[in-house]
Amino acid sequence: MFVITGASGRTGRAAAVRLLAAGYRVRAVGRSAQRLADLAARGAEVWEADPTDPAALTDAFRGADGIYAVIQPNYIPDHPDFRAFQDQVAASLTKAVTESSVTRVVGLSSWGARHPKGTGPVMGLHRFEQRLSTVPGVDTLWLRAGYFMENLLDHIDTAKAHHRISAPFDPDIPLPFVTTGDIGVRAAEELATGTWHGTEVLELQGERDVSMREAAGVIANAVHADVLTYQQTSLDDFHAELRSKGVSVNVADMMVEVGEAVNSRYMRTEQPRTARTSTPTSIERFMEEEFAPRYRAARPD
């Protein structure tokens, strides 16, 4: 039996679905049983537990052959101290692994997590790795995932209204775009096979590296737009835009750090691109299947 934390999220749900389809028993853990109803219908055992509650997580982990350990990968926009939240969840997950005697863990991390500072919210995943990897007798595989293709869905309204997308990244820096679905599937496969020993790191770099300028071109083709360009936003303007949308100072500062880290290549992949570090979904397929239908359904300004 495998336990999936964050099972109502994108990677967690994909992992649970993959394991269930392969015939494994799955315990899907999340804050709300209602949000896990679709997994229950597929045969998962649903377990309500707050990620900051180590006692509830310990109970959920007992008897598991392995767990998928997830700290919410997307920042909480208005959180006054997102670092503290990350550390609280990391401590809770680590205590639950320790006290439940689980011996196999796949943890969701991020490219750039080798750095202890200068990477915004990814620093929390660095600390998570450091904390959980000290638990004795546990084989832990850290999936350091690249830049989520799903982040591009946030640009649909701007693309439709203004024929552009914008972000703080240099237009020509290659980014390891990867889908959350592919991450979840890989987590499930690694849990099921368990071929690693001790603590290992595996980067998931997507089908290929793609720059933001190239991404804009792929979007244009997918939505049949005559003109759709990429505009690099200054870090100051990016910070101001986040604040105008209600993002806390703490979180906005973190996100600016991400832009700085990516543009300076401080945050980059390290492992060679191989069949194991690559994932199958191309950005073209993602845009056709995910971006374009939402773009067509979006209301123009």
C-alpha cells in the first residue's frame, strides 16, 4: 500500500491515479475528503489529515510500503511567512516518517534545491531535503522537478487580450519545462519499483528545454494567433504587479529571487539529460491539450 500526500493536488492526484490503475492499494491523504472523492471512486482509501499535523500523518503512514511526500509546490499568495509554513510542513512530514517506520519515500523537490539560499520558495525545499534525509533507515528519492508548464496557464487572459505573455525571465534562457502530470506518474513508478538506495536525487527536466520566447511561439501556433510575443518584465515591475494582486511582501520578495536566480543561471539543472531525467510530454502537446481549450473558452476583456 502506498500513501500519497497532497493527493488533491496535481502531482499527487496523478501519482494516485497511476498506482491505482496498476492495481496497487492507495491511501490518498488531503485536507478535505470531498476533494478526494474522485480518487475514492477509483478505489483509493481516503484519509483526511492536515499537512501540519504530525500525529494525523503518522497514522496515515502506518503500514505503508512507501509514501509520496509533498509540500505545497505553489506559494500561498497572501501568506505573511511562507518559509515558516514550509518548515512546519517539512517538520510534520519528517516526524510522521520517523514515527511510522516507513522505509521508502519519494519526495517532491525542485531544480535549484541544492542551494541553501537565493532561490525564493525553493529554499524551503532545500531545507525539506536536508531534514527528511537525516531519518535513519529510509531510502529517499528526491524528484527535483523543473519549471511547471502549468504556470503558463496563468497567461491565458493576457495572451487573449493583449497578444503577449510576460514574465521576469530572460527571453532566451532555456527552461526545463515539465508537466505536473508527468511528475506524478514518475513518482508513482519510482515508488512501485523502488530501485534506489539511501538518499538519491533525480532531476525531472521535461521533454526538452524551452525558452520563454520559444514558448510564446508554441502558444501562438496552438491558438492560431497571428501575433503573440513574449515580453520580459523587470524585477521591480514584477514585484509591483504581484503586490497589486494581493501577494504578500514576503512571497513577492521570494518570487523576485526566483527571477534573479533563473536569469543569472544560479538556478539550473545539473544532471545530464537522459531517458531517466526526461519526461514525455512536449510543450506543443501541452499547449494543444491544455492551453488552447482554455484560451478559446476565456472571455475577452
